[in-house]
Amino acid sequence: MTAWSSFGLALAALLMLTTLLWLASLRRRDASIVDVFWGPGFAVAAWIYRVARETPTWRGDLVAALVSLWALRLAVHILWRGWGKGEDYRYREMRERCPGTFPLLVRVSGVALLEKKLRETRPAYRRYAEETSAFFPWVPRRSAAGRR
């Protein structure tokens, strides 16, 4: 199987799994369950790439196993952190902003809401965001005061 074929297979599997997860989140009215799947999604892709390879190697096994360990650790951490707390505030806020419709692909990660909260609560982050280019974060822009 070619690299592109295994990529397509992994993409199809992840789209199917995330669609099922999204449907489950609609039923539960709790979109934060997708956060727990973030790491395991990488493990699914790693094992698909590993199985799709025509000549398996011990290195491929090792990479898939290490990705799986990392994915398990991340999933358990996120599950433990959110256990019993209900839906994440970012998803609740998105749901409140769009009653009756919940954005599926637009800003589904909640990054914009997280950044808004960080700008409001942490002056150093606000200054960082103002002085740092979104496209080239290692090249700071000059602030209004002219400092770097």
C-alpha cells in the first residue's frame, strides 16, 4: 500500500470515528467528550499506518506502541481532569452563542474563546499576542511603544 493510500485509509477511519463521537456529543449535549479522543486519534492513525505498511519493521511497531502509550496517558489525563465537571466552559459558551445550532467545523476547538479569556486574565499574554506575528511567531512585531 502506498503512503497516500494509508493516509487516505487513516483519514477515512478518523473521519468515521470523529463523526460517531460528534453524534454522541450531540446526544449527551456535551462536546467536551471529543477532547478525550484527541490522543487516541493519533494512536488509531499510527496503527493504521503500521498495519498498512507492506514490510513491517520493529521501528514501526515501536513508533505505534509509543504513540499509543502517549495517547493513553493524554486520554486518561483529560478524562481525569474533567471527570464530573460537565461540559467544558468553552463549548458551553459556543453553544450559548449559537442557540439551536452548534458550530461543527468553525472554531470547534474553542481556541478563540481560550485566547479571549487569556487576554482578559493575563496581561503578559495580551502583550505577547499583540507583539507576536500569528504567521511567524518567532519574529516579534514592534509594539506601539517601539520595544521588542
